[in-house]
Amino acid sequence: MTQHRTEAQSDPAPERVEEARRHVRRFRRGVVRAGETILPSAFIIDNRDGSFVMPADPDFWASDQLVLYVPDDGFAEMALLLNAEPFEAAFDEALDRHQAYHGRAGSTEWAKARLDSAKWGGDIFPGSALLDANPLRAVEPALCKRLNQDKNALAEVSELLTRVRPETPVCVGVDHLGMDVRTGVGVMRVEWPREIEGAESAPKVIEALLTGALE
């Protein structure tokens, strides 16, 4: 990442940090570059610490430096420098979350990766400024259950906030910045108009959105 630091601004404005915080959560698929090896990746963000969990075949460890590009390996994409290590996912909640987002994975090898830093749009962001534990983790199962009680209401809220109406939507994740809705064509990100500040207020915000969408 040294070259990135010489080419980019390392102290972005607060509004850029906020934009990057939202952007990094918009994707659950990307491309991993491990040295000269390029691998498609389907990942989740672990609620407990904000790390990435993803399948890792042997080529994944071809280099000490791993860069995850979201949503793809292109000039304008966000480049995430990762510190990854092998992860035993067989009996871990992360495997259930990954399956909810992406279906059953064929891999038996997994990686858990911390975000060291990110480069995006000419700025460098420290990983700690973009990803952390989900503050709604304790109430997330209840929020998902409520959102999935009425699929029409879930579709209405999604359309209200994104202008895209999903078919057969299933809410698979909720955090302070938005929710992840699995559809027939993948996972779509639905961002809240404002950040939810604390688990205590989350049910009221969700209820207001559901009620408002149906009125």
C-alpha cells in the first residue's frame, strides 16, 4: 500500500469518510488480488468485529498482500488492503451468515480478514474508520424477523429507499447504516436515510419505515 500513500490524500475530509463508510458496506462480492493471482470473492462482514469472512482456496494465499476490490478490479473501484489469516468456520456463526447471503459454499477453507486501509477516489482511509462491530448486533435477529414478516412491506421499503423494487426479498442483515436484502439476482444494499444511533432506537426506526411505506 506504500505506492497508494504517495499518490493519494491520507487525511480525507469527514464527509468523505462518512461516504466511504457507507460505500464499503454496499457490496458483498468483489475481486481479490493475491500477487498476480486474481480471484472472484463472495464475502460477508462479521458483525462481531467488522472483519471480512470469505472462502479461500490455495491460490488465495499466493501473496502476503491481499487487496479486495469492490465491486470489481477497475480504476474507479474501492481497493481494500487486507490482513488475512486462515479461519475455522465450520462451527462459527459467520458460516451461517455467509450461507444466508450467498447460499452454500463449496469451499472447506476460509479466511478472516481485517481491513488495514482503503483507497478510493484519490483518498486513503484507515480501516478502523470504515468498519467496526455492528452496534445493532444484539437486536439484528429480531429486526430481520420483523422485516421479513411482510414481504410486501419489505419490498415497499426497499423501493422507497433505492427506487428498485426487489422480487422475493429476504432481509439477511441489518446494521446502523442500512440492511442487506437477498433477492433472486443477488444481495441488494438498502441504506437508511440517517444512521441508526444505538440498538434501543432501531426497532422504532424500522417500524416507522414499514408503516410509512404502507401508508
